Amino acid sequence: VHPNVSQGCQGGCATCSDYNGCLSCKPRLFFVLERIGMKQIGVCLSSCPSGYYGTRYPDINKCAKCKADCDTCFTRNFCTKCKSGFYLYSGKCLEKCPDGLEANNHTMECTSIVHCEASEWSPWSPCTKKGKTCGFKRGNEVRVREIVQHPSAKGNPCPATSESRKCIVQRKRCQKEGKGKKNREEKRKKSNKDESKEARQESKGRAARRQNREQRENNNKTQPKKRKASNKEQDLALAGTAH
């Protein structure tokens, strides 16, 4: 071992020196050179810092720098995040997105252009004029539709969501609200009156049937007495004739 190399190092270093820091790392750690002014110091980390990507070798694991326009990368030729002013597309950082794509300033990526989409038209509404459906001959009817997909920055704009057209209806008089309410009240009273009349008639019918039944029962009770009195009168008449 070189006199300036030590094996009793701090942190994750396997070997180190007072001047250059870590010279090698413990297993599974990544070796990376950090610049401090004009000097580079070796350090051992569990993962590579921003702007670097890790490569593993049998003898050492190293962190290598991404391209200048990459903020983070998977390999040197495949970026996962770009620096400010660049847009990510298929692992590359571009100043301008290709044709058919647009720059998304929120994600800093090149994304597909999204066009507006609208639903089908609704059926036409009833013909109205000043909010009424009666008392006129010419009015307007409308139909509407909803936006189901809003466009992206370069997408086709959304169409109108409502349409109106003239309409003609058969003129009819508007029924006044007070008169209509009065008619409904009169119908209700008449209905109640008819129900009461039917109830009274039914009650009278039950009373008449009960009276007839009682009359028949009374007649059945008095008929035997009349027959006995008639027989007695006949016997007396026969006795007088004999004398």
C-alpha cells in the first residue's frame, strides 16, 4: 500500500488519502469525483447525485456525468429529465418539439396535440317566447351540447355549445294562473260534493233496507196472532147457529 493511502477511512470509503479523499468504495457504493475549486475529491455514495448516472463494474461502481442538457439520466444517451429551456422527448432534450407534438411547459416534455371533442346535440327544446310556451305564434327553440375533451395549446378550438332557431307554433291562449287555480279549486269542491252525495245516498239505502227488514220481521210475528183470533171468532159463530 502506498504510504499516502489509508485503509482506516471514514464513511463508505474502502481506501482513501488525505489529499484525494476516497480512492475506492465499499461494496454496492458508487464512486464519484466532486470538484471543490481546482481540486477533485473522491466520495462514495449509495446513489449517484443529480446530473450523474451509475455504472457497475466488477472492480468498482462509478457515477458518470449526464449530457450537458440533461438534469437526470439513465445512461449518457438517455435523459429522464431535462434542464431548464429543454423539452424531453424519447430520452433526448430538445429546444423545439418535433412536428405533430407540442411543448408542455408544466412537465417540460413534448406531448401529443389534443383536439377539442364535443358531445352530440341534445333534442330541440319546446318553442318559447320570453320564457312562455303560449300566447304567440313565432318563437325560438334551442339545443345544447357538452365539451367532453378540452384541447391542448395547439389543439383545435371547441365549437359552439348552443344553437337557436326560429319556430312556429299554433297560437293558443295562456291560461291565467289565478283562473287555473280557481278552476282546480272548484273541481276539488265538486268532487268532494259528489263524494258526500254518494255517501248520503248509500246511508239512506242502508237505512231503508234495515227498515224493510224490521217491517218483515214484525209482520211475521203478528200473523199467527191474527190467525188465532179469526179461528176463535169462527167457533163462536158456529156455536150461536147451533143454539
